[in-house]
Amino acid sequence: MEQLAVIKWIVDKLEKSDIAYFITGSIASAYYGIPRFTHDIDIVINIKKEDAGRIVSLFVSDGYISKEGIINAFAGAGMFNFIHDKTGWKVDFWINQGDSFAISCFSRVKRVEMSAGLYAAMATPEDVLLHKVYWHKLTPSERQLGDARGIVAVQGHQLDKSYINKWAEIMGIEKEVNSIISSKDLPNLT
């Protein structure tokens, strides 16, 4: 089972269970920008602590998932993992913490066709770009910045610059975002 098949399988389970979600991370940046190989799948989900058992029951027969890991995610970093047995693909489930940026991301989610017959909820290119730059600020990584540059290079004038600037200021990443947007190698977004 390849990566897209695992994504389809996960998306089907989430949608049949009425769990609000969106794909973000490197899968989303590759969709909107320059594709690259990634080892994991990042999905933001809207669940409560009481949903831990239900989440485990959705995935436990096909891989590793821990109820304790889900419960601990609410008190810690807000993330838990599922590892698919047959493929080894790791899914990082990020719990919606209800902050204003997450609320904005959920309100702007796009339903996209990732491949023939695979439709999924995905964060917008602006939100993926902002996430990438923010994660670079937390744990510096040229890969995160490269993904953000790729989104700008491919999406160009289609990006909502006022939205990006608003959230970059709120998130404290305006310098980094302006550097990416104003690069001489990228389209002018003014």
C-alpha cells in the first residue's frame, strides 16, 4: 500500500466517523508546492479527550496506536501517532487546540483531489506556508523553509498576501515570511 492509499484509507475512516480534519505538513506543501519525499503524514483533527477510545478502535486493527498517547497529547504537545502495520507509514495526528489560528485554518479548509478518486480536506496553501515557517522558528530546519519557498514559487499571485501578513505578524514570523515572499527567485506578490 503506497502513501496515497494510506491517506485514502485514513481519510475514509475519519470521514465515515464524522471527525473534522485537514491534511497539512509536507503532504500539503508538496501538493501546493514542490513535491518531495516525506516519511510521515500530518493530519489535524478535531476531537475531545473522551474520543480517545473511539480513535483507537478506528485504527488499532491495522497498526499501532495508544489510548494513553492520545490522552497524554491533550496535556502535552497535542500530537499522537498511528503507525500502519503493512507499510510502516507514520501518521502524526495533531489535536485542534482551539487557538485562533487553528480555528481560521479549519474555516478555510479546501476539499482537493490529491489523485484520481482521492478527495481530502486540506489546509490552504497560505496556512501550510505559515505552519512551515512557524515550525522552522520553533525548530530550525531548512527543509521547512524550502517547503514554504516551494509553495510561493508554485502558487505565486494566487496566494492571499494580506491573510499571510496578518497571521505572520500574530505568529511572530513576519521577518521570515517577508524574506520568503520577497526572494528574487520567486514571483512578486505585491
